[in-house]
Amino acid sequence: MQNLIKKIKRKINWAIINLVSTGLVLVFLGILIVWTDFVLRLVIGLFVIIVAYAFFHLAYKIWWIKREVEKYFKL
């Protein structure tokens, strides 16, 4: 049980780190929006890609936790 909890805590910590780093990138790109039209288009495109990555990454983390719980309980 301790091993399962330790693995889940580690994956959740990595998910938090990824979400915070994605948030920092979005803040930086949000600041760049106010300067030029080209940067605005670039930021909107990057925002869509970053949001898509965040969803895929979050789905993977949830799937991994589900797999570990099923492996532990042998469902």
C-alpha cells in the first residue's frame, strides 16, 4: 500500500509541476500579446497547442493512476 501511495504522490507532484510551468508560459505569452499582431497570432496558436498538450498529459496521468489502482487491487 505504501508503494502505491508513493507512486501516486510522485505522479501527482509531476502533474502539478507541469501545470505550473504551463501556467508560467501562458503568463509570459499573455504579456507578449500586447505588443504586436504577429505575436498575438503566434500566442493564440501556441495557446491552443499548450492546452491540447495539457489535456493529453492530464489524461495520461489519470490513466496511469487508474492502472496502478487496478494493479494494486487486481480488478
